[in-house]
Amino acid sequence: MDIVELIDYIDGLVWGLPAIIILAGTGLAVGILGGFYQIRKFGTAVKTMLYKGTGGRGEVKPFAIWATVMGATVGVGNIAGVSTALHLGGAGALFWMWVCAILGMGLKGVEATLGVWSRRVTPEGRIEGGTPYYIRLVPVIGPALAVLFSIFTFIAAFGIGNMVQANNVALGAEYIGKLFGAETEEQIFQLRLIVGILIMFFTALVVIGGLKRIAEVANYMIPFMAAWYIIFGIGVWIKFGGNFLAGISEIFTYAFTPQAAAGGLSGWVVYSAIRYGFARGLFSNEAGMGSAPNAYAFMTVDHPGRAAFYGVFEVFMDTIVICSITGIANIVARTYIDRPDLSGAALAMETFYRAYGTYAPIILGVALALFAYTTLLSWEWYGEINWTYFWVRTLRLPEKPMRFIWRIIWIIPIIPAAVYGAYFETFWTFSDMANGLMAIPNLIAVAYFTPLALRLIKDFYSRHTVETGEAKK
């Protein structure tokens, strides 16, 4: 077995059925221990999203941090990944995505709470925090786990957070370019090169300003890109409205019974619906992976428990709303049934083509490019937090030079990835493996601190007024 085969093998183990069971099981345990607060207090999550208070410590306004996290969570997987889940698991997979989202909402709330709880204020008055800062507090093994998590995260950031996303932005531009006559290899190369240069330039402008500038950009981009995709996705629902009720029925029916495919082809069994529904749901909303607390730690909030409800609403928007837009569109357009040869982004493109004709590449191309670019920006910060934790907090190197080095090496791979994406497939698999390994130290810490986090969450919604943060009388 050579190194490439070994990486592929480990990646398959990391993202295989055991990982799905562990992540979902942790989410279920949090739900049971917390009385499924994410469902009982979902109204609190909605009210929290409308909160305009500025009380408490932090560096960035709550909604801007939430938008930054959404930028990382909502990505190309919400389009291509959901389409693949339907291709492999049938309509019932969408039901199990929803189940997974409910579990993930509670788990992400715990992570967000721990991110705020574990942060500290430096002598200079700055906030210092992120996922490794609560992992290191686990007795005995915490410091070692935190170092491992930081290494896994900045490796993952370069691959799935940077190079894959740069390639996806270029792919979105390629869809649009082909509509306007870019067909030859040379034309596509030139298009991808131009796009790569533009991505690098605008990424550099943003990341040089750190989290505050990333959050400021996300604050404007996330509502626009979400609205863009939701509006055009619902347009597909309306176009095929005659299939809507039957499609919804299929989601619930085939979550528990086998589904036949068209043309005498083999269909889907319930196991496939459960496996691929859970897999897509878990890997889309990143609950349990430990990525989001790297941003939530810097949120200006008056109580750690308030952060939980931003996490709850984040998973709701990512999986219940945006993944459902893709899933239901594919179901009502019947593409997942009568085009079994298509999967991923190609299946989604066929769905949008049936609704919008030649405008489909523009609609989906813009969505892919925006989803990928915001993911790239948010993952820069995730990587930077863990890069500095390793080199500065652990190895005691000077902070400013190490942050500068990170931001420089972050933008270097963008052009090669945009132009020659396919040549980096092995590194992408390696970084994907690192992304999966992030969950191990994080879930150990989450398991240890869940009782504490749930007490903080309960204290917030029991004793504090959501709208103002003041103590209830």
C-alpha cells in the first residue's frame, strides 16, 4: 500500500460509519441530558437572532460572528453534497438529514457555549479563545489534545477550507463562462486563471484585517447569498408544484421503506437513506467537529448560554433550510429518479436547468462561487486561531510575525488551486482526513464539559430576558 492508498484508506475510516455513529450518538446524548432544549426553546433561538444588545465582553457583534460561522458551514456541500445523498440514499435521506440537524442543533449549542465560556482576556485587553482553549482544560490529557486539534485544523484549513474552495469558485465561474462561449481548454484555463487572481486579491484585502473584517464581509454576503439560493430554489419548487405534495410524502415514506428506481434499476434501501442522510447532515452543519467555536469565542455576548442559541439557529438554517432547498428541488423535479447517471453538482445543475433553462448555469454558478468564497474566508480565521495556538501559545514564538506568515501562506495556494484543482486531489484527501480527525479531541472535551455547558444554557434561558439580557424578576 503506497502513501496515497494509505491516505485514502484512513480518510475512509475517519469519515465512515463509526464516525457517523459517534457524532450522532454524542448529539443524542446532549439532547437527552439537555431535555432537547434546542426544540423546547427554539423560540429563544429566534429571539436571540433579533438581539441587538451590546452588553458583555467580545470583539465582534453577535450577528456578524454568526454570519462568519454560517460562511464556513454553508458551502458547496449544501448543493453538491445533498444531491449526492439523494443519489445514494433516495428521498428518505432528506428525512434523516432533518433528524441529524435536530441532534446537531443541541451539540452545536454546547460547542458555542464552551467557546465563549473558555475564552480569556489578555493583559492588553484582547479576547483570546477558540476550540483548543476549552479542549486544553480537560484534566491530564487536555493540553495534548488541544495541540493535536490545532494541527488537524490548520492542515484541514489549507485543503478543504482554502484550495477546495478556490477550485469551487473557479468551477462556478466556469459554469457561467461556458454559457458565454468559453469552451476550449485554453479559454477555460484563462478564465480560471483570472478568477484565481481575483480570488487571491480580494481574499488578501479581507484577511489582512483579521476577524473583524472577515465578519464585516460575512455580515453582508451571507444574507445575500442565502436569499439568492433560497429564492431560486423555491422557484424550482413552484415550477414543479404539481409534484410537491407527492415529493414531501416520498421523504417520509422512503425514510422507513425501500424505494424503487426508474427504468428497472436497483432502488434504495432504508439503510442507505439513513447512512447518507446522517452523513450529509453531520458533515454539512459541522456539529461536533469543533470548527465553529473558533469564531463564537469572539462574539460580544452578555452570557455564555446566549451563544448556544446562535449555534442552534446556525444548524437550523444550514440543514433544515438550505439543505432542504436543494433536496426538495431535486425531488420535485424528479432528477434524482430519472437521471441516475448524475450526482453532486451535475445533478443539481440538471434540476435547475429543468426550471430555468439556459439561465441555470448563472444561477447555480453564482451560488457555488458565493458559497465557496465565504467558506474560504471563514476557514482562514479557523486556521489562523489554531496556527497561532500551536506556534505562539504552545511553542512560544512571537505572535505578530506568525499571524503575518499565516496570512501570506494562506493566499499563495489560491491561484494554483483555482487553475489546476484536480492535481491536488491527494492533498485534499489528506486535509479531509485531518478535518475528520478534528472531531476526536473535540468530542472528548465536549463529553467532559457537556454538564457544565447545559447548566450555563439553562441558566441563561431560565434567569435572563432574551431580548435585553437582564435578569428576570
